[in-house]
Amino acid sequence: SPFLALLAACTVQGVIVSLSQHYGFTGVLAVQPVTATAIPPLAWVTFQTAAIRTADIRRDAMHVAAPAFTLFCVLLAPQALDFVVPAVFLVYGALMLAALRAGADGLPLTQLDAGDLPMHVWRAIAVALMLSALSDGMIAAALAYGIHWLQPIIVSVFSSLWLLAIGALSLSQSIGEGDAAPAERPGEPSEPDTALMVELQTILETDKLYLDPGMTLARLARRLHVPVKRLSTA
């Protein structure tokens, strides 16, 4: 799945950073920008396929362009890397934040009982992407002022924070459609549930909401002035 690919990419990047910054294996420095720029598009595809739409190989494969262009820069235009690498992180982080502006209605594949948790988790991932771009600026500043010893610390700290963000994503069991067994059916509906369903039926018939093809549970909950989870339970 895209998430497993994202997790693998982060693991590989962590190993490369450790080898280059702390163990003196400078031979992997040429690979580091390429593996780094594979992470943002993988995060974007994971976000899309977990929360918004099903996977589409032809549509998702276009994001290979980011690490491919970085490889081109490594081979033929290394001076452009200082711009290309942070730009990739910034663009994908901004795209994710823009997609999250729609709120719960914009994440149709997330579980209803998760509430706003998936939105907060993905927003944290988007911010982590943009902070990774900030780290490149900090490294450039450290090198410009001759503080070379600060570079491995900056790289390690931001890499660790990014891995922590991905770990939080993996621990969130409600980021997308779950495969868990359905909960047991409740007994007789309570009086509040019955009253809520009567109110729902009334507005559906009175306002002809059933004719709206864009109707969602979240929008119905707003019309009834109740939480989405409350309406879902009823």
C-alpha cells in the first residue's frame, strides 16, 4: 500500500542520513536528495488514497516526477538542489493543507466514528513536510556562517521529527477505511435517538434534501445542530 511505501521511504532516508552525517559514508550523499524528495509525493498519495479516493496507478504514478527531476539535478545541475528539494516539500505540504480546508466533508473515506482526528493527523503531516523545507534553509544559513558542526544536528533532529510524525500516522487507526469487524448492533433505540431520527426525517421531506447529490452526513449534522458522531450513532 502507499502507506507501507511511505514508511519504507522514511526508513531508508533515516538510514542514509545516519550513514552520511554520523558514520562518514559520504558515498550516499548523492542519493540523499533523491530519497528525500520521494517522501512528499508518497505522503500525498497516501493521504489521497486513505482519505479521499481509491488508488489510481496512472494518476498516482505522475508523482514519480519529483524524485526523477531531483536525480536529474544531482547528475547535471547540483547547484539547483538547494531550491528543488525544499520546493518539493513546500509544494506537497501546501497541497495537503489546501485539501484539508474542506474539513470532514473533504475526507469521505475516513471512518465516521473518528471525528476530526484524521484531519488533525494529516494536518500535522502537512506541517511536518513544510518544516522539513525549513531545515534546508537552516542548514544553508549554518554553512554560510561557518557553523558546519550544526549541519548533522539539524538534519538528525528534523529527520527524527518527520519519522515521529509518520509513526503517529501509523498509530492512528482511523485515518481511512478500516477492516475491523463491525460493532454489535445496539438494542432498542433510545428516546433521544428516536427523536433525532424523527427530526431528520422531517427536514429531509420538508426541504427535499434527498434531491441534493452532494449531501453528506456532516452536512446533515450541521442542519440538525448535532455532532456527526451523534447523528451517526442514531
